[in-house]
Amino acid sequence: MIVTVRTTTDARAKADALARGAVEARLVACAQISGPVTSVYHWRGAIETTEEWEVVFKTTEARYQALEAHLLAAHDYETPEILATRVTRVAEKYARWVERETEAAGEIESPVDDRRPFFVYGTLRPGAYNHDRFLAGRIGTEADAVLHGAVLHDGPGYPYVVPADGGRVVGTLLTPSPGDYGDLFGLLDRLELPVGYERVAMDVVRVRDGARVSAWVFLAAPDAPLGPVIESGDWFSRP
């Protein structure tokens, strides 16, 4: 089943990033950008009027959940518009093209017996919007930590880590609450792997005591859409 998925954002550059990120991750076959349009809506007890850009994605129903997770991670709105519509009639050749272009590389296997904590450095850090969306209330312990031998790159709404001599990346060690590890392990894989990350076990240094801790880190995959290096190594202190 072919579906179209629509979202909006408040800048053309953000719309471009959302479109390109979804296409590069093969979550969609194509994305079309239009605008600006004027949106009028209720928000926190008031009527707002905003100029926005619309992005329409062409994908399959099988890829919708991964696309939704990607848009939630990449979008900077607290409550982004994500609307999916099933296409009732479509040219056969076009449908086959959309299906070919969005074929997943294979199901992600997520073993849960190796229960390392997660080192997060971007939108999943405490205080960032995706931590509130996906992790709040499900984390047992948090600890400031530093990953050495890596640099932090800006990306399409979220950062990437790349191994590099002499670099350092600031982040947080998260240990899921008892009983939540398996669910969060799978959730983070589904959220991160389709949009240019690969999960790797690495040693990080816990700030409070200098201990070296083996943790899961989501590094940039070879085809990740890397932006400029964030010299501070801290997503919260980026320019």
C-alpha cells in the first residue's frame, strides 16, 4: 500500500533537511516541498498565525512507522504535524518504484542480553526534546560522561559522532529502569539505525569518578549526512 505523509516546518532549510534525510535513509522514495503557506491554529490557549513550508513524502505503509520515528527525531516542533493518507489508486509502475526505493536493508536484530548503558549526546540527552518524548520516566540512572577519540558533527536536526584522534564528545550515560531495557533497546535501534547511525560498544569516561564504562554509542554510518564539526563536542553548546 502506497501512502503519502505530510508535515510542516517554519523554514525552507528545515524542510529541505527533513526531505533529504528521509530520502537518504530510504524511508521514502521522494519528498516534495511547497510553500510558504499560512497556518492558523490553536496553541496553548491562543490562536497563532505562522508562515510554514510543507513537505509531502511518498512511501509505503510498511515503512510508515520508521518514517514517523525519523520525523519525530529530526523535527524541532514540540508537536509536529505528521499526517498519513493511504493512496487508493496509483499507477502500477510508480507503485513498484516507490516500493523498490524504500526497501529496508533487513530487519534489525536487537539482542538484549548484553545490557550496557547508552551514551547519548544529542536530542536524547536529558533536557532535549527526544529524551522527553521517548525516555522520560524509563531511565534508572543518568551520569555525565565523555567519549574520547571522536568528534561531533552537526546534522539534519540531530548530531552525528565520528571516530577521530584527539577529539572528545560530551554526553550522558543512561541506564534504563529495571524491566524497561529490552523495550528501550529495540526502540532506540528503530529510531536511530534507519537515519544514518550504527550502534557500537565503546568505552566512555564517567565524569563523577573517572571510571571507564562500556556503553552503546550510535556512531555515524558511512552514508550519514554529516554537517560541520561542532568544535566544543557538546550539542548543547553548538553555535
